Amino acid sequence: MKILYIFRLNCKQKKWKIETEVENWIQRYDGDMGEKQDEYEEIDGVYTEEKKQLNELEERFKTLEVSLL
């Protein structure tokens, strides 16, 4: 009976350790993904602004090109 008690206790301890480790992985993953999302949004904002500027310059260039022909 005592062996069964020790076995169950050992299993519970292992289970708790594994659950804790998985929770830590999830928290680390969530933190990393939050950082990556922030980085993406910053880069996307810069890209969007540069794309807007490019479109404006292309429109002006088309106007100049037409007037020179």
C-alpha cells in the first residue's frame, strides 16, 4: 500500500512539473509573439507610408512624362 502511495505521489509530482513547464513555454511563446506583432506593425506602418509616397511620386512622374512627350 505504501508503494502505491509513493508511486502516485511521484506521478503527481511529475505531472505538476510537466504542466508547469508547458505553461512556461506558452507564456514565453505569447511574449515572443507579442514582440513580433509589435515589430511587424512598426514595419508595416513604415512600408505603408513609403508605398504611399511611391504612388504619389509615380503619379507626378507620369504627369511629367506625358507633358514632355
